[in-house]
Amino acid sequence: MCRHLAYVGPPVTLASLVLEPPHSLLRQSYAPADMRGGGTINADGFGAGWYPEPGGPAARYRSAGPIWSDASFAALAAVTGSGGVLAAVRSATVGMPVTDTAAAPFADGPWLFSHNGVVRGWPQSVAAAAAALPVTDLLTLDAPTDSAFLWALVRHRLRGGADPADALASVVTEVAAAAPESRLNLLLTNGTAIWATAWSHALSVRTDDSHALVVSEPIDPHTTWTAVPDRHLVTACPGHRRFTALATTGEE
């Protein structure tokens, strides 16, 4: 499994979200609180994405190493600010490669994406879903992993004009039906709003009039967080959040 977060709001430094809070992603990389049997640490890479210009394409920093050993990222994070951030630390599923391109976030233009979980029976279980993708999308996956493949499914829907919430919901329900007992916490942002799914793993949200933050585990346990109900999608932006139940046909 992995741990991830997304933030939208006034510009803040990457360090203030990823490194400095008492239960930051840095801490979750070596002392996560809720992995649910999906490993013990998140040391198989990490990444952060942000927006150098509001409304513009996202920038990324990704590494195959553990976040705690990367002094270059710490220096960058201390001086890089943005009003939209998505970051993740990775625990690789057994048999999947540990490379920088396998680490989230995955990106396309303004979109940043991450997956916390596992697709059961990979890759045979989702062969039918793969067959529906353009061949070039399959040939240009960031890495031969379930997370990169889920991003290809989501991105294909976004490019076709799907609403972001509908894109995530349809991917989760399709993959859950094909690969029962998968864990499918998907996280997506365009720098102004956040969409995320909770499917057999933990997810929490915090919003106020200025910002929205969606996390695998609360990064500051001394503030108020709301748990996203299992098998629900959350849409969040400053001053607003909405939970939507996900269909469960074919997966119980």
C-alpha cells in the first residue's frame, strides 16, 4: 500500500504539508498508523506534484528511494510553494518494480493522480479493461504497475470529457467488479479541487473556507478530520465537501 495527500488552498510550501506536520508523509513513510495489512513501511519511492503557475500544468519530483534519505527534496520542498499539491509515499506490491516512474503522482497537463491500494489478480484480472484502452496508452504507461494502469483508465476518461468524479467512480466500480477484494483509494486534483475514493482503505478530509485537504492518515491529529465512508467518493474544495456512495454491483 501507500500513503498520499492532496491539498488545494492558499499557497503553502511543500514542506509544510509533506515534511513538517507531526504525522506528515515523512513520518508515515517509516511509522504509518493504518496500513491494514498492506505492508509495514512506505520506503519504495515517493513523489510530489505542484503547480508553478495557477491554472497551468503540474510539475513533479519523483524518486525510487525513501523520502527520509532525500536531502535534495527536503531543500526543494522548503522553498517551493503552491496552491495545489499532491504527494505520496510508496510501498510497492510484491513483484512490481521499484523505479522513480512507478511512484506517484502520475501527471497529464493539470492533472495529478495517485493510488493507494492494490489490484488483486494483476494483471490478468483487468485484461478486459486494458483491451478497451488505446494501444498507445498501454505502450506509454509510466511503469508496468497496477497504479500506472489505473491512471491510464482515469486519464482516458478525462480526455474523453468525463467529469472527474464520474471518471474515478467508473474506474473503481469496473476494476472492483473484475478484481474483487482490491483496494482502490484513488486521488485526483487539478490544483483547484480534489476528487478521491475510499474503497477498502482509510481516507480522511478536512475543509474550511480557505482550503481542502484529503489524506490517507490525518497529518495533524490535533485538528478535526472527517473520515470518508468506505465505498464513497469525496469531492472537496475550499468551503465545500460532498460524499457520494459508489456502486457495488459485482463486488461485495
